[in-house]
Amino acid sequence: SMQPDPHNNPRNILREQQVKFTRAKTAEKAAAPLLLVQLRTLPFTDSPPQWEGIIEVHGKDTNGIYDSLHTFFTEHMRAEVRGGGEGHYCQKEYTTNAFRLKECEACPNGKYAGFLNGESNIGKWTMRLCDFMVDHVGEWDLVVCNSDNLSNSFRHGSGDNKYDMSVTAREMQLVFRHKPGGRAVFMAEATVAPLGRPPLQPPKYWSPEAQQ
């Protein structure tokens, strides 16, 4: 998304969506179900900047994946079901307070630069969700992942004295393809044989017992 004239007309936001196609090597892969999961923040005020975390799930409930995702969202992301299903724009919608957003400077200028342009943990939750789908559930491959930042403007004043303050919203989309039968996942050894001798250069913070 972009704003052609953010200083004078911040509400004029242009958005685009790129779609890329590749030829599937097999008919089975071309017919495999897809699942879209979107993580996003929705600012609802700028004084002070506050936002709502939203999770959306789109696609067929293949092999009970909706129940698996529900457990992940509710137990690990403290999410609650808000809607979804027939007549809704997605099959399942959740709200969560797990997303964290920070400012990029001590005294941000919401009028020209916007609020909440600093670090966030959206990327961390993206990786955790990907690990859950690909390694824990084991029947899904990540096809594509893309992100976007969107400026939400809030109008203040009136007449010739009106102005806008903007708050940055974050979006992350993940598309998964179902892979019947799963796949082998690399796992570390559950037990490791003792070294048989003291370590050559143990860290100084190790206890004397550990250094032996």
C-alpha cells in the first residue's frame, strides 16, 4: 500500500495485490487444498495509539486443521473467536492481544510520520505459526508469505483547522498447501552420550561441577 500525498491527503491510500503462478508438476499437487491465515493489527485510536489484533482463516477444513489452529490460537496466542463462517468474509475470525507494536523514536510525529512505526512481534508469531503447521501438524507446506504496512488516519479539529494523525497497521499473510501423508521432520536426539572428558574451553559462567 502507498499514500501518494501523505501530508495533505493521508486518507488517499492505494493498495495492490500481486499474484504469481507456477506450473504444478503433478495433478495431485495442483488439486491440493490451500489454506490462508492472516495476522493483522487494526488501530482504533491515536490518543494514545491502540490497536486490536486479528487472526483470519480462509479455506477448507482439511483433516480437522481448524480444530488444530483453534487450539494453537487460544492456548498460545490468548485468542478468542469473534466470527466467521457462512455469510462472513472468512471461515474463522479471532481477536488476540498477543501482537506488540513499538514506536521507532522517543517522540513520534503522528501527523507526518505516523505512530507505531518501530519493532513488532508479528514476524515472531509468523514463524511460530509456520513451525506449527509444517513441523507439528506435519501435513502442510508453506507456499508463500507476504506482509504489508497500512496507515490508518484519524481526523481531528474542524473547518480550516482539521488535520489527520496516522497509526501504522501491520498485516501478514501465509498460504499453506496440504500434503497428504505428511513428511519426515528432522528432530534432534532425545538423549546424548556423555562427552567422556572435561570440556576444553568451558564458559566462565558454568558451575565447577559442569566444568568437570
